[in-house]
Amino acid sequence: MKYPNFKDLILFENDDYIVVNKPPFVASLDERGGSGEVNILRLAKQYSDDAQVAHRLDKETSGAMVIAKTPEAYRHVSMQFERRKVNKVYHAIVDGQFTFKDLFIDLPILNDGNKSVTIDRKEGKRAETWFNSIKNYRHYTLVECKPVTGRMHQIRIHLATQRAAIVGDQMYKGKPVYLSSMKKSYRIAKDEDEQPIMKRFALHARFVTFKGLDDQEIFIDAPYPKDFSTLIKLLDKFDA
């Protein structure tokens, strides 16, 4: 895999913060067991010595990620995350047609420490997400997801509880999207296996809003990466 040039990922930068558009398949931090893989924290530290990532995105998730350049900036934004003052909006493509209108899911999540989570009303930690359908296709729905809390896999499992698994999210029973399923004339060579349009689950951190050290609001819009925008284009063309 070709690693990104950190400068090319930057959407916003001032003296205190950098916001990057994290590409899919790059981890946020060093993963347990430290395989020495390149990750956003490492790239950020090469760019700015004291960089710290303020929150994490799953490795496959793309989108807006806030990085603090100084300890003071890190404290300032960490407090906002803790007090639920950071506004995060994700876009997901889910399997099936759904009309979510201010759907509020409030199901506690238990992290079993094994890279997976379950809904557990007794032992789980509070987890809250708002969902709104943005666009309906014949077989899929583009959904806006606004997590209030920040639990691991929160959006993914909350959608799965509504039988609206994110496409390609095999952990939560989401199926990948193949062009042959919507383009009737699509033919594949006999000796080839068809590849899914997206080789990951379709989740992207689209917007983030937080306050800088001067208490001015910083609003970031992270454009879709190529795989996500390609899937949308094909849905617009063949599944509308």
C-alpha cells in the first residue's frame, strides 16, 4: 500500500490544530502489538513534533480527524470531546431502504476488548446516535449519522440493530456492493472474480466542528474519498 503524504491530507491548519482527511486503511494510532505500520499519529509527529490525535477513527473509516499541535491545544479539544461539545457528522451507505427521520438510538455498548462490541443493557456504557436518511436508492440508503457519545464501533452496531448494516461491514452482517447486482449488462471475464465496488465498509466522517483556543468555531467539511464517491456515483446511475 502506498502511504499518503501527510501534507496532502490537511484540510485545515492553524498554530494549534491540524484537521486531516484520513484515508481508509490507515490506522489512527499505533495498534496493539505494534506492527510498526504507518499511522496518522506517526505521520503527524513527523510533520509537527508535539502532535497528538484528539480522537480516533476505525482503520477502514475515512474522513475528518482532529490533531492538536501543542499540549494546551490537546487539553482544550479533549475537554470538548469529553463534554460532548464536538459536533461530528458521518455519512454511511446502508443495505436496504430506510426512512430515518431524527431516529435516536440509545443502546449501551460493551467493548469486550477483542476488537468487537455488543449491545449490553446491563454492563454496557451509554451510547447515543441520531440518524437521518439523506437519499434513498432502490436497494440502498445514504444515511447521516450523528454520534453523541464516542464508543467503539458505535455507528456501525447502532445501524445493525435497525437491520440497516453498513455495506461491506462484515463484522455486523453488512454485504459488499457489486456492480453486477445493479448493472444488468455487467459481464465479468470467466477466469476473474468480481471485486466489490468498495473494499471496506462505507463509513466516512464528513463534518467536524469544535472550538479553537480563541473560542472561535472551527468547521471542517471532509470530501468523500475516491472509493466512497465512486459508489455514490454508481448508485446515482444504476440504483436511483
